[in-house]
Amino acid sequence: MTDQWDTGRLDLDAYLARIGQPAAGTLAEIHRAHLAAIPFENLDVLLDRGVSVDLPDVERKLVHGLRGGYCYEHALLLGAALERLGYTVRRRLARIGDPSVTPRPRSHLVLFVLVDDTWHLADTGYGSGLLVPVPLVDGAESTQGGWTFRTLLLADGGWQLREKRSGHWLTHYTVPHEDTFLVDVAAANWVTSTSPTSRFTPQLVVQRKDESLAHMLTGRELVVESPAGRESVTKVADDALDGVLRDMGLTLSPEQLAVLAARF
């Protein structure tokens, strides 16, 4: 069977240069460097460019174009790089939140990566999620900077990722025990980038997270959160939009900024 993910097409050297990380880096180092270099954003949806999940297109945008992307782009790029570096990788489509509370479609792409006989959850495409991968061990907790995460094994073989926020455990997503294929990713991406019910079609979404703070721009509202809770909320005016996006790792042309300012 041919490699449906076609990872051989990735320019690994260009990717490693983009994230400023040598090929000898550990999984945690590569994950953290990727997260620090490549923002989470949905700008091409709003600029009517569409979002491709073809690996060369993803590389052209996130690596050579110095742009960011959302989960499918991040996971496809990181997954290809990790496989080229010798890791065993599985792609999985997750459901945001807990389906026993609110059923949602499988719309978030994550990676399972094998390290020393233990599978780890890697995810650079959630925006306000993990800084480094966490082991898929039931009940395991991981402290990353000021953030604390927990993985839970479900009765049906699926997994949940939870994060402690303001003293309470928040379920980020649930990963079903089911294989994911590229056709699944393409279908999920089409819905995410075109459906009027998608959170990414009606509004700007840009997110960055570090050891102590998460910056989340949704529409014109910039929210800054720490593990203790919300720190600030700012309304972003037209003349401040360029500076906010640059601070979050994105440089747009005046024409692109004008389109965004006119739409939101």
C-alpha cells in the first residue's frame, strides 16, 4: 500500500530551518519549536483562499510562506517531519469536548507518536493546548510551564485530553479509537473551512501559547489567559490590527489587512 500521507514530498531541511531546530532534537524539543515558530490561524478562510491539506501546499504556506494554519495543516506538517525523522506516527481525528455531554463531529487532527515503547499525544494545532507531547497513560498528569494536563483512557479505548483551568478540569477533546485516513481529513477540512456553522468561517481566529500565557484573538477581541484564569480582554481597532497580528507571529500585506478590517 502506498503512503497515503506522502511524507517523502516534505522538504525536511526547510522545515527544520523554519522551526530553528536540528534534526537531532527530541520529540519534545521539535514540538515546542514548531509551536513557537508557527502560529495557529485561519486567515486564508477569511481571505477566500481556501485551505489545502495537500502536503506540498501546506509546506508552501507554513514553511516557505512563513504563515500559520489550523489543526489539519499543523498535524500534517509535523506528522510528516516526525516520520521523516524516524518516528512511528498515527493520525487521529478527535471530537472537541466530551461527546457524552455534547456530541460533535470528528474535526480536530492530532498525532499519536511512539517513543520508547510508549505512545504520546502530540498536538501543535489546537492553539491553546499542549506545549509538548504527553504520554498516553491513563490518569497521567503533565505540568508544562504553568499549565497542567491530564490524559484519560476511556472504556471504549479512546482518549481524552484535559487541562486544569481556574482550578477545574476542562476537556479539550476526545480521540476515538478509530483509524483516520487522508480522505477523512480532507472531508473534515472542507466542512471546517466552508460551513457557515464552523467557528472558522465567520471570524478571525489567531492563538499563541507559551509557558505562562495564552493569547487568543477571536474577531476583534483579544483575550489573554493564564492558568489562574482570564487576565485581560482588549478590543482591537483597525489601526492596531497589524501590530497585534505581528506580535502573534503573522505579517500581512496592506491589502490583506484591508480585507480583514472590512470584514470584521
